[in-house]
Amino acid sequence: MILGLVSFVAIAVLVWGYNRARPYGKLGVLAWLQSVVLMAPWLLLFGLFAIGIYPNLAAVLLTVVVSAGVYIALGRQLRLMDIDTLSARRAAALVEPEATVSNDSVEESVTASEGQTTVTETNDPSPITPISAEDMAEIETIFGIDTFFRTGTFPYQTGAYFKGNLRGQPDKTAATLSQRLEEKLDDRYRFSLIEGPEGRPVAVVIPSENDPQPLSERQRILTVALAIATLFTSLETGGILLGFDITQNWPRLLEVLPVAVGIWTTLVVHELGHRWQARRHQVKLTWPSFLPAWQIGSFGAITKFASLLPHRTALFDVAFAGPAAGGAAALLMLILGLILSHPGSYFQIPADFFQQSVLVGTLSRVVLGSDAFQTDIIDVHPLTVIGWLGLVITALNLMPAGQLDGGRIVQSIYGRRIAGRATVVTLVILALVALGNPLALYWAFVILFLQRELERPCTDDLSEPDDARAALGLLMLFLMLAVLLPLTPSLAGRLGLG
């Protein structure tokens, strides 16, 4: 039933996308085809599973790779076809008359890192803003006919935003105006190009005192305390898996230590992935604040940006690198564990427990074979359990919400508006799942109180990541679902898992 529902929703989304793309002609249809190509391998795979055909892992990986290649090729073709359209728009912008501000007061909602703030536009040529008149006069001189032709200035939180016409490429324009602002007023203000409420680019200037701040001494102490607590819960998880309470059996510490080491391997590799890309883009990160969890050892870590992001590609790379590295390490441990598993292995797991994850259950069936599931209890190598826990931790952080890695990936690819909606949907789904799983309730509260806000806009918040990154991001979100979604009883039966 669940498999049929997923397929129905996917097909409905494709039909809805085609109806929206058709009015845009060939460009729209090409963009729609990209979505079809990306979803086709998974629809095919689920369809084959539903009728009892189970392709091997190599065939699945080959199909995914081919799909990603076609997706990227279609994206390049789409960009080439769109060059003439973009050129025509830029030419029209150069002769476009100055936009005028309505005499009627207009309230518009502009999204920022702190949430949504309502600002009011008037026809006052010199509106009162939190920025001093002297500084505002200097700021307004950075705009020009060759970059961003300013048509209005309005108050915005602790700074100001400017309506106008973008006259060049967003990345180059943002860099140029940021440099001019620094030349005029040193390091006192920050510049961003973002999408306004009407879908048009607007410029935002905010005092640098609102920049992301490094952790305070008290926050660092709390971070160390959370790391110690996470170390303890990692040991406790190992004890739970072996059927005893480590707090009552400290002499058995060596038995649970491999599980704790495996969990921390995933966590550390995850954080190293983030910092590798942060260093590449010259972005600063805070210390990771690890989140302890009794059931799985840890929920991962909260790592915030300690400096501004130059563009959405940097946001994607930093967000993607962590779960990609940690997930790859966990997946490798899982596969090695399955290969090394044999009768008499250290852990004994009920056969129907493999139904709890589409990805883990399918891999287990492929590697162990159907004969291994003829018994009620499966003996597995410790790396199997450790890799599974690592995949769950990675998948939880890939949920498309707020400042989680998944939320950052969605924000970088689709923008702030879609990311905000995805956050709400994720929290609603977690609330529903929490009716039968306390773990989901705990995670929903963590997101709601610590991670629900979107990331602050980048300096160039208009330019999107390339198609290859978009494909990788969507693939990562799909793998998140494959790890967290359980197998249906009928599909588990066809796979021989129960």
C-alpha cells in the first residue's frame, strides 16, 4: 500500500510539473524532463520490486549513474537554450524606465535569518532607517546603471533594503557592490542580493555587528559537556544492543567500546567533510555541538556558520560534504559488516528487524542472500549495526528542515521560500510519526527550538548551484528517505525478509 501510494504521488507530481512547464514551451518541457530523468530509476526500481523482480546492486548503481549523467546533459542544453532569453532580458533592462513606488502604502514580507519581518514602503523619498543619514548617503552612491539601478530605499530590520533593476550577473554585481561598500564605509556594513517578495532582486545592507559570532566561553563549555554526554550515550547504545545497562556493568566496557567508536567515526568524518568544504570556500564554522541520544547514541551535531557565505554554491558544498562523507563511511561499514557476517557473529538481530529500512533491508538481502533469512535470528558482524546507526544519524540530519544539512541543501538549490515550506512540512510529518515513535518527537523538538530558522542570506543569494549539485542534492534527499522509510510487509515478504 505504501509503495503504491509513493508511486502515485510521484506520478502525480510529474503530471502537475508538466502542466506547469507546458506554457513555457520547449524550455519548460526540457526542465520537466530533468525531473523525469531524475525520478525514473527509482520509479523503475520500486516497480520491479512490486512485481517480484530484484535487480542486483551493480545494475541499480549503473541506472542511477546514467540518470545523473542525462540530468546534467539536459541541464547544460537548457542553459544554452536560455542564453538568448537572458540576453534579451538584460538588453531590455538597460532601457527600462525607472520603476516608481506606489503612492499607497504597501506591506511586504521579506525573509531574513531571524525569520520573517514586516516592512512598510511609502512614497517618502527619504524614509527613516536605522542607518544614519550620513552612512545612507554613502551607501546609495555604490549603486549605478552598470550594476543595480536603485529606485527606492526602505527600512529593513537594523539596516535597509533597496528596490531597483539588476543590470548584470548576480555574482559579479554582488561582489562589485560589496567591494564598493567596503571602500566607502570600511567593514561596518554587509551587502546581499536576495529575491524580494515580488520575485525581483533587491539589495540589502545590514550593519556588520549582526554578523554571525563565534562561540562564547560559556557556549564552548556547554559544547564540551555535550560531547562528554554524547560519548556516554554512545556507550549506552552499545549496552542496549548487547542487552545490558553499561551503568550497572562497567567491567563490560570493552564490549560496548566498538559501537561507541563506530558512532564517533561517523560523527567525526561528517564534521571533517563540513570543514573541508568550509576551508575551500573560506567560510568559518563554530565548534560542533553534539546531541546525545539514548536510542542511537547521537543525533549528530549542530554546527553553525561563524562568517558570511559568499553564494548558495558555498552553502550547498558545506552542507552536502558532511552527510556525504559521514554517510559514505557508515555505508562502507554496513557493507563490510554484511560481508563479514556469518553464523556465530557477535550480534544477533531478529530477521524482521531488517524491515525497518528500505536501504538496509535491500542491501542485506543482496549481500547475505535469501538463505540467511530463513531463520528468525540473523547473526551479523558488529560493523553491520554500527554502519546502520551511522546511516540513521546521517539521514536524520538530511531532513529538509531549517539549519539541518538537508534544510541547507534545499535552501541552496530551491531558495529560501521553498526551504521555509519544507521546514513546516517536515515538522508536521515528524509530529505525526511521533504518535508511534518517541524518537521522532525528540528530534522534532530539537529542530523546533534549535534548528528551525533558515540560514542567513548569502552575499549573492540569487545564483543557484549548477545542475550536477542539484542532482547530487536530490539523490542525497532520496537516500535519506530510503534509510528512514520501512519496507512494507508485502515488499518485505517478496524480498524474503519476513
